Amino acid sequence: MNKLISVLIAGMFAASAFAQAPAAAPATPAPATAPAKAEKAEKKEMKKERKEEKKEMKKERKEERKAAKKEGMEKKDGGDKKDGADKK
């Protein structure tokens, strides 16, 4: 019985020492998070660039449509005047 009690007490001491020891596993993932943060920042930057490009393209298309509409109006006005001048 004394041996059993002494083994149990020794086991308790071993368990408490193991529980208090710093875990080595968290030290390994910490460097892994740095590249993940860098990747995340890179993705965010790329997304921002794409958004800016999209805005620029939209603005260009809008200007092209305006120019095309303006040209169409000029052609219509110019064509009507010429036709009217020919008829008189």
C-alpha cells in the first residue's frame, strides 16, 4: 500500500510539473502567422489595385460613351443642315 501511495504521489508531482512547463508548440506557429499576415496584406493591396483599375476603366468607358454621343449629335446636326441646304 505504501508503494502504491508513493507512486500516485510521484505521478501527481510529475503531472503538475508537466502542466506548468511552457508548451513548445505555440512557438512554432508564431512564425507561420507572419507570412500569413503578409499574404493577407498583399491580397488586400491587390484588391485595392483592382478596384482602382475598375474605377479608371469605368471612367474611360463613360468618357468614350460621352464622346461617341457627342459625335453622333454633331453628325445628326451636320447632316440635317446639309440636307436642308441641298433641298433649297
